[in-house]
Amino acid sequence: MKLDDDIHNFYEKLILERIEHLGLTKSKSANYLADLTCLALNQVPPRYIRYEVDMAFYLPQNERQQMEMNAAEAISKAIKYLDESEQGSKKV
């Protein structure tokens, strides 16, 4: 059985939007961004949807804001972790 190609985790969109908003796609490597995305997504609960319109019409505004704050916090923690790890490896 194959799941529908339209099914995806809505947090993926929020995490990627936050990365773009911070300008990290212009200043960080593809490997850094991939690690950052994985670390951030592992901190938030999955929220699977099939169509973006479902979230636009059926998600209360306060819940959407909470999800955006969760994504921002997850990105901040992941950046801190990666930057500290990078600094630690340079000291060796």
C-alpha cells in the first residue's frame, strides 16, 4: 500500500518558512540546513494533513500561532545545538 503523495506534516512547512525567514538558506550549507530541519522537526509533534486548505479553514488562529511559536522555538534550539557542536569540534 502506498500513502497518498499529498499527505505531509504541516510542521515541515512551518519549519522551512522559519528557516527562510531567518535567511539561513543564504548563509548556511545544505548539510547544515538538512541537520537543522531534522533536529527541529524531531522537537515538534507531527501534524499530518492532506491539503493546505484544510489548515487554512479549519485551524483556529490561536492554534496556528502556537504551532508557529513551536516551530520558531525548535529552530532556535536546533541552531544553538548545531553552533555549539561546531564550536566544540573546532577546539579539538
